[in-house]
Amino acid sequence: MQAYGKTVQFEFPGHAKMPIYQVINQRGFKMGFDGKHLLHSLNENGNISDNLSAEFSLEQVQEAMTKPAAAAPRARKSAGGATRKAAVPDTVEVDKYNYFRANRDWLPDGIQEYADDISALMRTGMTAEQAFASIINEHYE
């Protein structure tokens, strides 16, 4: 960061195992990097992602690295938007995916089309097994 610019933005957690980030220099030019710190291309909007954190200075990054994770300051979006809450794993989605992965050999083709319905049933208190069975009974039998 010291060599490329004065501030940095991080992509909010997504599919990547390591953070993707962009460094912004004093003139506002951006350079994107992937999780291995190799150059990453910018999208058509001129950013590495449409889902970015606020801009952080080098001092803020260094301070955050020395603090325990619970004490790290919350960031605000640079565009003046609302603050983003810390990502909490959605156990419904995790349970649904794990059940699907373990049972995909016998589940009917196209069951993925009902993913939102399965999630809604699970949020009412059904287990993944019960929710899948309900959708199968309703749409496949």
C-alpha cells in the first residue's frame, strides 16, 4: 500500500478465500489486487467490485491489525451510504447447502429452483430434511 497509494478499500466477504482490495493514490487512480497481492482487473465501474468497504488510510489499517478483532472500528461506506453490519453466517443457508450436497444423488432434478422456498420453510423452524421433503411432496409427487 505504501508504494501505490494513500488509501485502500476491501471487497466485502464473498466467494474469494482471501480478500480482494484496491489501493487508491493521491490523484484518485485505483489499482486492484487479488488475495495473493497480484494485479486484479477493475470492472466497468472502475472498481474491483461493486461491494466495497469504506476507504482506509495506512494508519487505520495498521491500527486495526494491532487491535483484537472485536475492538476493530466499524467502517462506513465511502459513498455516504449506511454502515454495513458485520457478516454473520446464515445457518439456514449453510444447513440447506450441506443437506443438498450430502443428498444430491437422490434429490430430483431442478430442486434448486425451489431454494428460496426451502430457506423460507427452514426459517419457520423446519430442518433441512423436512423442508426438502415438503418441497418434494408439493412439486414432485
